[in-house]
Amino acid sequence: MGIKTRQVNDANRFLAKNSLGFSPQHLQLEPFVQLLLFLALFISASSFALNCTLPPGTMPRPLVPVGQADAGPIEHILVIMQENHSFDNYFGQLSRPQFYGSNVDGQSPSHGNPDDKGGVVTIFHSPTLCPSDPRHSWDALHGDWNGGKNDGFVKTSGPGTMAYYDERDLPFYYDLANTFAIGDRYFASTMTQTFPNRFYLMAATSFGHINNILPINKTQFSQPTIFDAMTAAGVSWKYYNDDTGYTALFQPMYKANKNKMAKIKDLTADLAAGTLPQVSFIDSGFEGADEHPDGNIQLGQAFVAARIQELISSSAWAHSVLFLTYDENGGFFDHVPPPLACLPDSIEPDLSAGITPGHFDQLGFRVPFVAVSPYVKRHFVSHEVYDHTSVLKFIEKKFNLPALSARDANANGFDDLFDYAHPDASPPLDFSKAKVDTSCTP
């Protein structure tokens, strides 16, 4: 199934204020406790200062040639972006004592959302590995958000949006997250569906797009991408994917770099041969391993585990970092209201009549994120605000590339995740946990 089919499927799926989420228990707190809770939330919100002073084109090291790598030990950057799950949906249960406990902003049993009948649907363990697909258009997600109350999920998509997974369902992912560094403030770049968020990962802007729209000819989309910047600077890169892949959305860039479009088997070969490029973007394709509902989520877990196992077994591992993230929350509940963001450019959202008003100064909901490297802090939770352009910022800082938009120019670049002085190249991962239960099928 290629991009065009996914676009149609997402269109068919579309047709078919507090940081704790809505909970009836919150209304029953004593006034003094309510005051303490309010102050805690106020202090937490106030600690995030939005700084948008850096313009597009900003260079990390202005006096150094473009493309010159810094002196740090990271030589290879790998990026895997999967599909459509919120942080709470996958990693909310990391707040239990055997994982990160109170150090991660995870789920509480009281988290819930009101339904249309005056009741409240609280979070529950998903009974299936093949979840139904909540609505996740611009309108739907803004309805979920409801101005920061995060109380519209059930009314928008039904009770299934409140389901979560844990180590019983995703044992390898929980092992991975509990071993390496995660972020509990990593948000989708914009509050809408897949393509615009993929645009942010590749171009630091969705250049007005709010839905899954395809280029109408081979001159679209011509927005400059991180791939153009790397090519111009002489930074080696490849895009590994067994389908058409999202790079084909930028047709001029795609046609000019056909030699850098590779298959997953080529990634395996490059790792074995010691020929991994400096930057690798990896997509699982559209046949279930991307974790998009209603596919079996364990297929994606197995795909990611295989890529990480190949990396750790290779000579590149000693000088690599792999970032695993998800494009958007897919309509699944998350209790943390997304913060404001820097406008990437002056292009307004392409809002037709009747579409919910909004701008690109608002991040989307939290998504799972793990940084895997000998140099990341072990069993660490970052509370810094990140989005997909943070990945670009890390690449730009490493290879001294100009920022593509104001969003990546001002993004946090994962600095707090690393401890370069104390590398650990022997992570205790159990890859046998990445098994696939085939009892559910889409």
C-alpha cells in the first residue's frame, strides 16, 4: 500500500484545561489541595519559556564551513518515525514504580474524558493489539484538545481512544524505554494528521498544509528539505524504505536523489559492510509494520527491534545515535496539553470554510520518543519540550547546517539526553521480547 492508498484510507477514516486530563475526582479535592495543585501546574507551565528569536538560515557555528561535523563522537544519526500513537497510549504506564515512577509524567488511573451521555470514560488496558483508528484530522484533534482541556477525545472518537498498552503488549519497547533516554515532553509538530507532521520532520514546516495532500505534479513539493541541505553541504545520507516512502512527497528532491533512496535490505548490508551514511532516515512502509491502526502494533515493535539489533551488532554502533519517534498521536488520548510553538514561517494554515480556526504556533499532542546510543544517559527522562524539528536541530548542529525555518532554528536539540564522557556500548536489551502475536489481524 503506497502513499496514495494511505491518503485515501486516512480520508475514509476521517469520514467514518488541565494538565491532568478530565477526572471527576479533581472536582472533589479540598480547596487547599486545589490551590496547591493549581500552583504546581502554574509553576510547571511557567517554566517553559518560548524563545523564537532565531530566524531561518541560522547557522549553529557561523565561523565554521557548512557541512563540517563537530568534534563529538557521534558519526551516524539514524531516525525511525512510526505512526499514530500518543505517549500515554504507549508509554503512559512507565509511571509505575518498576519503571520510572513519578519521574515521568505518565498516566493516573483517574485520567478520563466525558462522553456524550454525561458519564466519564477512564483509561483502560487495550483488549487488542489491533486497535481501531480514532479520528485524527485537524478538526478532530483540535476538538480533542478543546483549548487545552484535553477533554474531547471520547466525544470525538469514542471510548477506544482512552485505551493504553503496557509491557505485556510492548515488552521490547518498554525494555528499550526503561534502558535508554526518553522524553515526556516530545510533541508532534502540529495538531493534525500524518503528512503535515512528516513535512515538519523533513522541512521544518508544513508550508500551509493541514491534511494528507499529495503533490499534483512533479514540480511539487519544492519546499527545501533537510535532504537538500545535506546534499548541498556534502553530508552523506540515505532514505531506507521498502515502499515509495514519504520523501516522494517532495518530487524535485526525490528525483534528484534517486541514488540515495534505498531498501531495508540495503540498510542491513550497509551496517554489515561498515558503509552506513552519516544520516539515515528509516521508514517501515505501509504494510502493517508502521503501527498505524488498525494494524498489529507488535509488527512495528519487531521491525524497530530488528533495526536496533542490527545497529548494535555493527561497527557503527560505537559512534551512532538512533531516534525513535511517532508522527502524531493518531487521536489517542494524552493528558498533557500541548504548549505553544514558534511559527515556522509566515504561511498560514490552509483552512477551508468550516474548518476549526488555528495557526502553526501550537504543537500537537505528545508522542513516544526514545534516544538509543552508547552516549545517551541510561534510564533517563527528559522534561525539555521537543518536537520533530528537534531531530533536524540535532542534525544541523552536528553538521553545521542552516536552519530550514524559524521552528528548527529555535528548537531544543536533545542536549540534555547525552553524557559523552561516560559511554556504555553494552545495553542489556532482550531482543527476543519483540515477538508478534498473530491472534489479531486488521
